[in-house]
Amino acid sequence: MEARLTFVLLLGSIVLTTGKAMNSVIDLDAYFDNVDGNSQERVVGGYDVPADEYVPYQISMQFLTRNGKMRHFCGGSLIAPNRVLTAAHCVNGQNASRISVVAGIRDLEDTSGYRSQVQSYEMNANYEELVTSDIAILKIDPPFEMDGKRVSPIDVSSNELVGADQEVLLSGWGSVFHFGTGPFAKYPTVLQKLSYKTLDNGKCKETMTQLTDTEICALERFGKGACNGDSGGPLVMANGESLKQVGVVSYGTAFCASNSPDVYTRVSMFDAWIKERMA
Ligand SMILES: *[C@@H]1O[C@H](CO)[C@@H](O)[C@H](O)[C@H]1NC(C)=O
């Protein structure tokens, strides 16, 4: 079997996959000990969310470091006042009491956002890294107050299959440039948006050979796509006048936005699983 470099879109952790991979646990203490004071990472080739505009369902997941700092490490989406949807690889093996979530900001340095504490998380029982079911739900407390502008949930209640060539929108604070913490990485703090299109699963599987039906792909030309730190964040599309979430950022190839598809967990496949965990 060909060894391919696949990449969980989190903080530069590279996983070499030959067949079935173990679900890896990222050592966030070691990561944040090693990076400088300005290591936020974001979407490649997108654009800043304009000043005074919010992506009201966007969540920043933050880790309480040994130095007592709260650092962004994954995205998420608000699906109810007290529930956040994210990727399983963002929480796998992590201590919930060191994770909080922030809503109502477009700039990570904006201190006027709202913070809530993760009480517990549940990963999908079928989660297999880089293979399937990279999805998790966080219970948070206190619940966020919905103000309709800065903080508002996203609809995830659909089991409709989303096909190819649909316009979708990714948002996140992941790297704006290739490859994590290298000398070329750029780490501004304003939320990025990127519009691109879904790709047929069969086509996607030509490159991402481990792809399953529980996933959905999106692709843009070279230089656009998801990157480190976008993990767990939302991919949404229009649904009449409003929006619905169709994907959770899961993984890509080792070099972000290098003309290979981004792989998302296909939210519609987990409709029942999510519903059962909303109460
Ligand atoms: C989880 O983190 C909390 C707060 O930092 C700490 O008190 C607790 O001992 C940690 N639990 C484990 C199992 O590491």
C-alpha cells in the first residue's frame, strides 16, 4: 500500500497512515510550550470577516495552558445554547476542564466575547482517525445567550445528502499559509471565510483514498482551503433564507491548500446521533 502523508488539520500534527491508524492524542501542553506567543493559524486563501460582521455560530475552542493562558486550538459550531459541535480529533484524550469555548468574536484578541466552560464531551463511538466519524459534541455551561447578531446557533437538522458542486462556506482561525509553524506560516487573528464547492465523493476518493460515505469533500484551486487550527469548524451552505451546517473540518493533505480536497465529516450522516444528544 502506498504511504500517503495525511494531515489532521490541528496544530501541525502529522500522521503517517498506512492502513488503519490509531486515534492519536495531541499533547497540547507540549505544543503550546513550543510555540511563540503568536501562533494562531487559519484558512488559506480566504478573506477576513469584515469588521462589525460576525459568524454567529462560529466557536473558538481554547486550551488552558500550563502558563494560565487560553489558546485557540480548534474550531466548533454552536448548535444549541449549551451544545457545541466539533471534530473528535479535537477532544480525543483531552481533559475537558482545560477546554473552554468562546462565541461572539471575529478577532481572537477581542476580549468582549462570551466564554463558557466545557463540562464534558462525547466522541462518536465509530471514530477512526482519518477514516470515519470524526465528530464530537461538547456540553457547555453556562449556556450562551443568543443575541441574533454575534451569537446564534446553526441548523444541523437535516439528513439530506449534499451532492457535488454545491457552494459552501468555510470559516476558521486556522493558518493562512502553508504548513503550521514553519517560517512561512502566518498567524493573524481575524476570522477567515472561504467560499468554495463540494466535490463528488467518487472524485474525492481518487486522491483521498480512505474516504467513506460519512464524509464530504470540498476543493478549490491551489492556494485555497482549510489548514491547521480550522479543525472542528463548520462548513455551511444556503438553505432557503438561512444556513445549514453540512460539514465539520476533519483532515487534508500535509500541505494545506495544495490542490487536494479538504475532507469534512458529513453532518447529515449523524443527524440522529446529534438529535439524541441535544436534550
Ligand atoms: C484536568 O484539569 C484540571 C484543571 O487543570 C485538573 O485539576 C485535573 O487534575 C485534570 N485531570 C486530569 C485527569 O488530568
